[in-house]
Amino acid sequence: QVQLVESGGGLVQAGGSLRLSCAASGRSFNNYSMGWFRQAPGKEREFVARILWSGSSTFYAASVKGRFTISRDNAKNTVTLQMNSLNSEDTAVYYCAARYSSTLPTNPSEVDDWGQGTQVTVSS
């Protein structure tokens, strides 16, 4: 098991940017595929982005591709999500997620570990 703590959420105007961070501790961080999900009020949790433990492969939901960038620093046990060109559809609680050994799934029910979530609100 790995413990995940998100930070960096807040209020931003449409078209602006935010950077989310996830600090991990516990079982070897290098062996986890990491990523982000989000959940808006009244909606199901949805996949946003993932990155392999090596950092060599990334994958994004179509709704954020080209606007968001996921990265990780294994030396610091940290994964980040740079969010640009934000719009109202990006308003949600964002959750850091991890899956040991395997790639992070897009189905939230198959995720091994979750952070507590950080709120992102995009105003018009």
C-alpha cells in the first residue's frame, strides 16, 4: 500500500492554469503506476491521466488531452498534474490514484490506492 496526499487545488478563472501535486509514501513508489481521477458533484468518478512508474508512458482522457500534462519525480515520490486552458467542465474534486505493478486502470473500481482529493473550481 502507498499513502497519497494531494495538494494544489483552488479557484481559477477559465483559461487559467493550476498544478496539482501528489506526495506518496509507503511501498516502493517506483513500482506504482500513478495517475489522476476527478469527480464532479452528482457525477461518477472519471479517469483523467496516468503515468507508468518509469515515467516513459502517459495516457490522457480525451477531454483533457493537449491541456493537461502528468509527470512524476521518483526521487521525490511525487506525481504532478499541470492543468492549462481550464474551463468549467474541469471543476471537480481531483484524486491521486495508484496501482501496484500494473498500469493504472481507467475504471476507478480497479484502483488500488486513493488520495483524499483536492478541489478544483473554474470560474467563468
